[in-house]
Amino acid sequence: MGFFEDAAVKAKDVFDVAVEKTTDVISEQKIKYNIAKINSKIAKDYEMLGRLYHDSKKSGEDNEDAANALIAGIESKQAEVSDLEDQLAAAKNMIICDNCGAKNAFDASFCQKCGKQF
Ligand SMILES: [Zn+2]
């Protein structure tokens, strides 16, 4: 497997790392970290795509499949970033209970976990 095919396969993978899915509301910091991490992967994919294009032009080699795989990988990562940005917006509106630490909707009157009144 050549460098670009290998890279394309990696780009296509659903980035398993660090993006944790928990039932709890993920903290704002964690969401920001995940967004930054995915954005950095997107930047690398773009760089690889540029190199791939350059090499194709130079060698006349057809790297269309590898390029398409990279593009698909970029698109799926962008969709994930968009989801995380929605979560971030939601997380910013959370009330953190000072009694038990649970996160509650910004308009909650009582903590959903311990019942403390806000
Ligand atoms: Zn509470």
C-alpha cells in the first residue's frame, strides 16, 4: 500500500480517538478540545490533498480514488465539528448544580439530579 492510499484510508476512518460519547453532557472544555483536534486533522487532510494533487500533476499518475477518499474524510470530520459546535452552544447554557455538580438546562428551576432549587 502506497503512502497516499494509506493516508487516504486513515483519513476515511471515523476518527475514533478522543471523541468520547458519554451519556452525560460533555464538558465545554472537552468539546473545545475535540473540535481543535478534529480541525487539526482536517488541516492535515487538506495538506495531503494538496501534495497528492501536486504529485499527480508532476507524475501524470491518477490518484483520483485517494483524493476522493481524502475529501470524504474531510467532509465527515467537518460534519462532526458542526455537531460538536452545537453541543458547545448547549453546554454554555448549562447550569452546574453547586450541590451535586450535575449539569442542568439553562432554564431549569431545580437540579434534575439532587432536586436543589436554583
Ligand atoms: Zn444537584
